[in-house]
Amino acid sequence: MWVSDKWTDFELLDCSDGEKLERWGDYILVRPDPQAIWSTKRTNPNWRKSSARYERSSKGGGSWDKRSLPEKWQIRYGELTFNVKPMNFKHTGLFPEQAVNWDYIMDKIRSAGREINVLNLFAYTGGATVAAAAAGAKVCHVDAAKGMVQWARENAKASGLEDRPIRWIVDDCAKFVEREIRRGHKYDAIIMDPPSYGRGPSGEIWKLEENLYPFVKLCTGVLSDDPLFVIINSYTTGLSASTLTYIAGSLFTPRFGGRAVSDELGLPVTETGLCLPCGAACRWSVGD
């Protein structure tokens, strides 16, 4: 498991009975988590005096009970700063388990010894974009949601990176990649965080199990002749880490060499010393 264990502004305090207790800076949140199916004694007093709790509804969805929570606030990870705020469907605008990938991205770019062009697809609020830009890369950030792209721009500014060479694109990722292929544009690294399910701007249905392989295959058309890495993230329960390895290995390795490695992403749990699984990621690269 690749564990994000270098946080100071975030902490997974405990998890039990389908919920997790988290510290985000100065604020304590309780959020649902389907992976936390075990029970603990919940001895941490913050279970009873959290700043906010996301309550699921029997009719689907849910809502926040904001007891003492600002509209938004900031947390830091090393040299990176992110804006956090409670959103619909229990989210905060940041996935802290991705920090281990941010470290990998920054290390790979800084040790490359050359200019690196990065394409970040389904880029959300820009955690990977900010990490790549901070490491000195040129970045193209693509997401279909205008609000998420604006949020990512705010994260870049909060990290002092507003003047870095970042292209902010609001577009369907597949259609954007198709146009980049026609334009002959190439990238040395690709990062993607595709959703489990979604709809395109014209009503197209995206299902990760059906669409991931052809999408990754499409992305081979924008890789440079000397690629550095590709990262594929997945939060779909039924899609194993090994499946991601097979996809990347079959598409990239025959053409470029290198190898693909996949594993679960995890967060350490302070109360138990265990790690909460938080999806999976695949890293393909040359030279590791």
C-alpha cells in the first residue's frame, strides 16, 4: 500500500462503523466511508464534538450538520496550500490520500533534468497540477466542470504558483485529447483521475469499467517520444490495482519500455495504527 503519512495539517484520527473522524487543520469532520466496516470503541472525544458531520439520508445523498465550521479554510502539505470547503456528497475538494502521488510527481519531475510537460485529466481541484507546477513542470489542467477549474486556479494562487505556465481548460477530457492528437501536441507525463460514472456534455455515459481501457489507449497518442510517467487513479471498488497494471503495461511498455506498478492508496489511522484503504493507483514509468 502507498501510504500518505507525511501530513501535518490533515490527520485520520479514527474510523469505525462506516464513518471516519478527520482533522482538517483546526477543524474536525465526521464523514461516511464505505471501507470502514469494522467497529472500534470510539474513545476519541472528537467523535462527540466534531466541527461538522455529514449525515446520509435514507432517500439518498445527505447533508452537512455544520456545528462550528467556516465556509472554507486552507491546509498545507509541505510547500503546497489548498482551499478546503464542505461540498455535496460528503467531499471537501481534496483527497488527502493522493499526497503520496504528489510526492512521486514532484520527485520524478525534479530529477528529470529537463523541461517536463504534464497533462492532468479529470483534474478536479488541481492537487496534482499544483504539485507538478511547484516542481517546475509546464501543466495542462483539464476538467469538464468550470467550478472545479476555478477552484484549482485558486489552489495554484494559494501556493504562490499563479504565474507558473499552467493552461486551464474546461472541456470533456476525451474530446480534448482527440483534438490534441490532431494538433500534434505531446506531453511527457499524463495524470488521470477518471470518475467511476459520469455524463459528457452531450449526454454521453462514462462507465469506468467499460471506458477506461479505450481512454488510456487514446492517451498514448499524446505521449512524447521520451515519456517520464503516467499515473492512473481509480476509486471504483470493483477495479483492482492489478487491472490498472495490466492496462498500463499492455499499452505503454511495448512501445516505450518501462514498467507499470499499482497498489492501494491508504491513510494511517492514529487511533489504531492501521491504514484505511482509499482507492488504487497505477504508476507507469521508464527508468524506475
